[in-house]
Amino acid sequence: MDISIILSFFGFTAMVAVISYWKTRHDKHDTADAYFLGGRSLTAGVIAGSLMLTNLSTEQLIGLNGVSFREGFVAMAWETLAAITLVILALFYLPRYLSRGLTTIPEFLEQRYDRTTRTMVNILFLSGYVTILLPVVLYSGAVGISGIFKLEQLTGLSHIQIIWLTVWSIGVLGSVYAVFGGLRAVAVSDTINGIGLLAGGIMIPVFGLLSVGNGSLLKGVETIYAKNPDMFNAIGSNEHSVPFATIFTGMMLVNMFYWCTNQVIVQRALAAENLKEGQKGVLLAGFLKLLGPIILVLPGVVAFHLFDGQLGAGADAAYPKLVNAVLPAPLVGFFGAVLLGAILSSFNSALNSASTLFSVGLYKPYINPGANDRRIVLSGKLFGAAIAVISMSVAPLIMYADQGVFGHLQEVNGCYSIPILTIIIVGMFSKRVPPLAAKFGLVFGVGCYVLSQFVLKVDLHFLHVMAILFIINSTAMLIIGHLYPLEKPFVWQKVKTVDLGRWHLAPPVGILICGLSVTNYVLFSQAKSFWPIPVAVTVVAATLAILSKKKFRKAPTTVGTASEA
């Protein structure tokens, strides 16, 4: 292996470690808020960086580029809706979460329904993290690192042996960092790695296009488009993994769950020092997601062209192979370090969130009600170590999934994502629906999804199935609420833990992000008749952003109840 690869890899990795230690060396983890929420001290830049790197890991880089290697720009639909749902998080969900002083999403459900509902959701989240999210992060990370550094050729070990070895190496390193560092240490390193990953992620398609165009970026684009025009159409048919119709059904729900109710993501926003910083950070992340097609989709198309659509190791190997093929040796080491940081970020974030859910949601109320903060934090550390070992044992088995790592993640996530999203949304917009309805929604939703997808295996796209179950589940909960309503309408109790003054530019900036997202999608849809719509939306949003400064500056400093929403 080239010595420059090794030096750049360890150099960048060491720099991140030293800066993270220096910035957090005086942090204390003796309280639950300090360990799990960074003392509610995160600013906009740190929140945006942590959100992006928690999301932008190898299951995205490897998985989505694997999809685009097979199907082209159809895969960008996931990124388009992600930016829009971040706007929803900033404007709707975050003010309500912060006004109730929440540490976890299940805590929100205990306030709205009861402790049993919170416990059920805690268990669902933890089950999903241990058996789905954490193993997928580790496996995709192992594929990426082993491919970039050509570990099979370097060591002489088989593909299976390398996957097992890399999974456990990443898992052990990430566990030590997450368990002993707390959320703020994770968030600080995320910010640094996020800058590196953003730069590195853009470099890959740029160097790839330069390679195709013999030094000319424009010629590279023209060549790939001329020879593979079908790959540049974002509108998927029924034969694609993301048919166009799914954008309006289950895909929006999946994105809503992930960005607005998933503990791993929302925990970063809950740690904001105030609502204004939280909204700025979330919306900044929304702007960064507009780069998603360039970082997460275009490289797969470039790889398809360079390798003539043939990869012996499967589509998920496209991204690591492209990195090796187009980057100069020193940059391969740098990108490998950044990629490792992204892997550790997602793994650490999930571990920290799982520890939070266990300690605050299960250990404190059921196992040791009299536990002080020190015991709660210790229980979280021990639990985090335990589930890390379980996840490392499960992760290598994902290599046998037949739909690729990203498809596997999204389909299996449906077991718990839609039921949880359903009871949160119904709980926010209703005042009479009782706890019984929430319990029914969870059991019915999980049972029906598992039955339809893994037992009966219905001949319908899983995203459509999610939308149908969401409608059925919501309707059933509302019927139960009508038949067995609460004696008194539910009223949210506000707890002011941080300043709740809104960012006055959040609404127009949110509209602008939505307009740019639609424009982004239409740009690659090959549907010229759609152009007037996003152009008009973008112009209106930009105008509002300029003219509405005074209007939104006088927004109230507290948020209303769910019934007022």
C-alpha cells in the first residue's frame, strides 16, 4: 500500500481525535442531561454537522450509490424528500419537543398517552437499533473500508473474513468512543468529519467526471449523459426500487419518521441551547441535503459508466471501487479517514441514543426508580457496551440480503417506523384519543407490516404498504378515540428548559429549501413541462425571505399546545 495513503489516513484521524478531546476535555458527564444531551449546549453549526454526519454514513454512501449504479438518478428521491422533512422538523416538531423539555421521543408519548405506551416504543426503538440500524452501519462501513483499502488483496483473507474483522474493529473503536465520550464529544467530532466528508463527497464525482472527460469536467458530464441518458431520469417506473408514485405515499412517511421522530436524529436537535439555534441548525442541514444527488447518486452513475455496468462483488461495491479508481493516493487515505469518521458517527450516535432510551425509559422507571444521575449514566454505558457486542455479531449476516444494504434497511425499518409515526401524529393532532388506541396502533401496525411483507409477501411495493397501513392505523385510532374518548381533553404541559424564541427567518428559509428541493428533482426528471412549478416556488420563497424579516422577528417566544397547532 502507498505510504501516502497510510500517512493521510492516520494524520486526519489523529487530528479529529485531538481536536475533539481538546474541545470536550472539561466536560462533565455526571448528570443525565450532560451525558445524553451534551448539557443542552449545541449551537447551529454543531447541530447541522452532527445531523448530516449521523445521516451521511456508509449505508447512504455505499447503499444509495449502489442503487444509482443499478438504476441511475431514481435514487435521488430519498434525498429530495429528506430536505423537505427537515423543514417540517424545524418549523413544526422541534418547537413542540423543546417546549416540553424532552430527552427522548418515548418520553413525549408518556406525556400524551401513558407509561406503558412509552415502554412499548422504547422496546421497538431498541429492537430496531440492535437488529437493523447498528448492524447495517457496521456492515456497510466494513464494505466501504475494506474496498477503499483493498484489504482482501493486502491481507490475503477471504471476503467473509475481512467483513467480520472490519466489523469488529469498527465496532470496538466506536463503542469506546460513544460509551465514554457522551453526546457532545460525538457531536464535536461529527462537525469536523462532516466538513471533511462534504469536501470528500464532492471530490469523488468531480475526479470521476475528470477521469471520464480526460481532464475536462464538462466533457465528462457530456460523455456520461450521451452514453447513458436513461440513468439521468429521476422518475422511476414500477420496475425500479423507487417507483415515482411512492414519493407521494410511503416514502414521505419514512422520511418523516426518520428526520422528525427517530431518536437518533432528533436527539441532536433536542440538545440545542435554544429553539433559535435548533431551527438554524436543522435548516442548515436541510440546505446541505440539497447536495445529496451530487454526493450520494452521481458517483454511482459515474461508476456505472467507468466499469461498464459490471461489478463482480455487486452494486454495493461500486462506491469503494470508484474511490480507488479516480482519487490520487494521498486523497484515498484522507477519504478513508473521513469515511471511518462517518461510520463511527452513525454508530456512536445510535449507541448513544439507545443508551438514552434504556437508561431514561427502562432503567430509571422499572429497574431502579431511586437511581441518581450517576447510576443512570452508568447503566447507559453498560447497556451501550452490551448492544454493541450484539450488533457486531449480527452485522456480517447482512451480506446475504438480496436487495442491497439500502433496500434492506428501508424495508425492515418499516416494522417499527410507521406504527411509531402514526401514534405520534395522531397524539399531536387529537385531544380525545386514549392510551388504548396507541397500544392498539403499535401492536396492529407492527403485526400487519410483518405479516404483509415477510409472511404473505404481498405483491405491492413496501412503501405503498406503509402508506396503506398508516391510513388504516390512524383511522382505527380515531375510531377508538370516538368510541372510548378521554374524559377530559388532553392539554400539553409546557416545561421551559431552554429559550423558546423562534428564529424569525425560519419560515421563509424553509419555503426556499422546499422550492430548491423540488427544482433539484425536476432538474433530473427529464420532464421539462414541470419547470414552471419549482421556478415559481423558488422565486416566491426568495421574495418572502427578503421581505418578511420584520414580520417573523416578532414571533412569540413560546409555542402553543398540540391542540393549538
